[in-house]
Amino acid sequence: MPELVRLYLRNIALGFLLALVFTGLLLALDVAHLRHLTLETTGGWLAIVMLVVFNTIVFAGVQFAIAVMRMAEPGNPPRRGNRAPVAGREPVAVPVPARPRGRVAP
């Protein structure tokens, strides 16, 4: 299996674990009465499943982004956008006629 696929699957698994912990804490601490809403209604299990799935998507994406950003080589500092001027291209002053202020009499 390619290394990138293994990295992605590892981050999905970590995101899933984080989503389970996060959803468990939301229900255990009864934030915004979510525990009551999910456990006392007939379709509450679906809300818990959706919380876990959508939080897995978010946390896995964040984990994968962090892993990819940490792959940068330590010796290459990021460029700051200081571009060298191109030969033959210099700024040119263009005269602009001034408009009179206020109302102009006919």
C-alpha cells in the first residue's frame, strides 16, 4: 500500500477516535442538553451517529493537514513573496486630469 494512503488511513482512524471522545464528552457533560435530546427521543441514536460521522470528517481532515504540513523539509524556509524586479518593467507615472470640485456653473 502506498505511503500516502497509509498516512491518510491512519489520520482517519485518529480522527474517528477523537470524534468518539468529543461526542462522548458532549453527551457526558450534557452540553446544551444534548444528552437529554438524544437519549429521550426515538431518533436520538441517529443524531449521535451523525455527530460522530461529521466530527470524524472534521478531525480527520485537520489531522491529515497537520501531518502533511509537518512533512516540509526543515532546511527550506518559506518564501515571503519578495520578487526580484523584472528587467525592462518599471513603474510609469500616468497623468490623470483633475476634476473640479463642487458645482460647475454653465
